[in-house]
Amino acid sequence: RLIRVLRVARVLQGIAELRILVVSILSSLRALLWTMVLMLLMIYTLGIYLTQLVADHRQTMDSKTEAYDILGEYFGSMSKTMLVMFMSVTGGADWGMYCEPLMKEVSPWVSMVFTVYIAFMVLAMLNVVTGVFVESVLKSQASDRDVVMVNNARELFSTLDGGIHATMSWE
């Protein structure tokens, strides 16, 4: 198995673009982890608020109405609310579909909170995160370029008379 891994690594050395992509993805995993933690914290915090508001409002509603069922389907538990909030931000579902029952049944102010959450997550946080990933990729590409240059220089000097331990002069 180790030999297979070494073969794959050797093939990757020949394909510079693929190597840059793999190194960039691996170097940005730490930033991705912290981004996911921050998103989870934001979703969890607002999810508690929305779940509690909807639960309080559903207690005053007739349980046989369609609005009662829709609110329960989208915001009936903490896990459902967090899933709705994640899907709304990442494009898994249209956030307007989830905002409409909040506006009509609970309160227009609650739908405003949900809208501000969407605006903050999409416009502010995800753009900053994209910038962090781009910066991470540029740093890893620069360090990868340095490693490639050192390896190329080492290979060049090893082909000279005297090998890698030969000396050079200006003459």
C-alpha cells in the first residue's frame, strides 16, 4: 500500500496544476474547520431563538390548521430549525419559502430577524471566508513554488560534475 501511495505522489509531482490544487485544499482545511465552527455557532444561536419563538406561537394556534403543520415542519425542533437555516444560507432551499410562514403566522419582526441573518451570512461572513480561502491558497501556492524551485535546483546541481557537493565559482 505504501508503494502505491508513493507512486501516486510521484505522478502528482509531474502534474503541477493538480499538485497545486491538492496542496491548496489541504492547506485550507484548517480555515474550513473554523469556518464550519463559526457557522454552526451562528446557526445554533439564532436557531434557539427561532425555535423558541415558533414553539411559543404554536401553543396559541389551532393544531388542525395548515400553518401549524408548516411551522412545525420547518421550525418544530432545534434540528429542523438548524437544517432550515443551513439550507437557506448554502442554497439548499429558497430562504423565502421559510421566511413566508414566519412573516404571516408568527410576526413580521421575526421574518426580519431571519432576513438579517441571511443577509449577514451570505453578504458578510461567506465573502470574508472566501477571502480567507483565497489568501490561504495563494500562500500555499507560493510555498509550493519555492519547494519546486529548490527541488529543480537540487536536480540541476546533481547532474553537474562532482554531484550535489560540488562547488561553483564566478569564473
